[in-house]
Amino acid sequence: MSQPNILLLGPPGAGKGTQSSNIVEEYGVDHVTTGDALRSNKGMDISDLDVEYDTPGGFMDAGELVPDEVVNEIVKTALQEADGYVLDGYPRNLDQAKYLDEITELDVVALLEVPREELVERLTGRRICDECGTNYHVEFSPPEEAGVCDKCGGELIQRDDDTEETVRERLNVFDENTQPVIDHYDIRDELVRIDGEGAPDEVWEELHAAIEDEV
Ligand code: ADP
Ligand code: ADP
Ligand code: ZN
């Protein structure tokens, strides 16, 4: 069959980025992630939309959702160009989920479940390679040399929105906006729940088996 279309759902910090890397390696699909796409366009002028902030970065630094008009367009283009994908960070509200239904067909919808306090710890300790985007955690998956990427030697940085205050706001936004997205797939019996609390390799083992079951 052609390459699978996989949707990875879960709250901020659940391990979507980490597990997406495994999926890319295993299946050779594209990683489509709205968070990274928006971070590359933080300063884009969206003042013509007449919304609360003039750039995506304004919403992101406040922990709020960037308007659907902006995000839907990014996803549509990326999915059209992909031969198989793992989609991460989208949909984050019900309107986005309905839009996604119109533009693509999913083979697997997996939800990574992790308790709230663990999420706060994961996010405030997260560090990202400025060069290649690899994820680290100061405690749970530290690099060999502090502040330096194992893979490419790039500098490890903390995201502007990974502060405790913004993290808590993002988790509230998740409960309010993204929980209905989970129900949207659950009602249609399309959702596979994965225990996201174990070590990254254990989570991958369960996720991999679930994907193999569906494709
Ligand atoms: P995390 O890795 O913590 O899940 P992301 O990198 O996916 O976070 O997203 C960071 C920020 O980018 C979000 O807080 C939000 O402001 C914006 N964003 C990402 N995806 C979307 C989306 N689908 N809809 C609206 N805003 C989004
Ligand atoms: P998301 O993309 O869902 O926001 P990430 O993959 O960026 O999540 O993971 C958030 C943080 O938690 C990162 O610092 C990552 O290294 C760490 N992490 C990911 N998976 C696990 C895990 N299973 N156990 C402990 N820490 C993890
Ligand atoms: Zn790197």
C-alpha cells in the first residue's frame, strides 16, 4: 500500500514530536507539524485578519491558538505535498477537525495520554536543537554534553512558550478546545489510546504495534 497517513493527538508535552521522529524513521513519511511551521513564521503579518495580535507569535507567546485561517492553509499545502505523513499539533479545535475531514483521509488516529503534572515537568525541562529540531529533556533525555545537540552539535534552546505560566495556559487551552477533537474521533471509533507515561522506547513499542494493526 502507499505510505500511511497518521494523526498523532495529545496534550502539549505528551511526546508527539518525539514519537513523530520514530514514525518518520520507520515509515519514511513526512512530519507535518503546525507548531514548527508557525515558529518559522512567527513574525508573519496577519493584521488584515483583524484579530487580537498582528502576528502568529503574539498568539503563541500567550499560549493561545493561532487563527484557523492561518493554520488550515499551512496544513492543506503540506498534506498535498506529502506521500504519507504524520500530522502533529493539528487539529486543535473542532472546526479544524472538520476541515481536516474534508481535505484528507486518515489511516491511524492515535492519542498519547499523560497525566497533567508530568506534562508540566516535561515542557518546562524541554530543550530543542536550534539547528535540526531534535528534542531533549534536561532530566529525562539529556544530551551527552549540556546545551549541545548529540546529532549535529547545534545549540540547545528553550522555547519562549515553555515557561511554567504559558505551559499552564496551553494545557487549559487544550482542555477547552482540543478535548472535543478527541471526542470527534472517539465517537467514530477511530481513536487508539496509547499510554504515553512510560519511557520513550516503551511508548514507541505500543504506538508502533497500534499502527501496524491499522495499516
Ligand atoms: P506543543 O509541542 O507543546 O504541543 P506546538 O509546538 O504544537 O506545541 O504549538 C505551539 C503553539 O503554536 C501553540 O501553543 C499555538 O499557539 C500554536 N499552534 C500550533 N498548532 C496550532 C493549531 N493547529 N491551531 C492553532 N494554533 C496552533
Ligand atoms: P509534544 O510534541 O507532544 O509537545 P515532545 O515530544 O516535544 O512533546 O516532548 C516534550 C518533552 O518531554 C521533551 O523535552 C521530550 O524530550 C520529553 N519526553 C518525550 N517523551 C517522553 C517520555 N516518554 N518520557 C519522558 N520524557 C519525554
Ligand atoms: Zn541538532
